[in-house]
Amino acid sequence: MQAYAQTKNIVINSNPDTSVSIEQTTTPSAGIEVGGVKLITDLPWYIDTVIIMAIIGIIYVGKKFVDKFFNV
């Protein structure tokens, strides 16, 4: 999925002879990257961080379960 910049234009006409144009460009968040794995959810950075920490927690608990299963 390719993230594209979003542009907003505002034109203000104070009288028929003059006008002011305002352009605002925003680039979507690049997400968070941990260990070469990039997570892009278009959510705030702290929610991305919670998702990464939940994944790490699941891996940790899974490793403990496998270790206990094989009596290592």
C-alpha cells in the first residue's frame, strides 16, 4: 500500500482584485519500525506501539509455553 501526500487548498477573496491562496500538504505517518518489521496502521504512534508490545508479549508467552512443554 502506497501512502500519498494529502493537499488542501484554501482561496480567500477579499475583493475582486486580490486573493490569497493557501496550500497545506500533509504526509501520512510512516508508522513504526522494530527490528526491520514496519507497522503502518494510520493510527497514532502510541497505538502502533501497543500493538508491537502485544505481539512481543504473545511471542514471549509462546516461547515460555514451548520451553515448558519440552522441559528445557
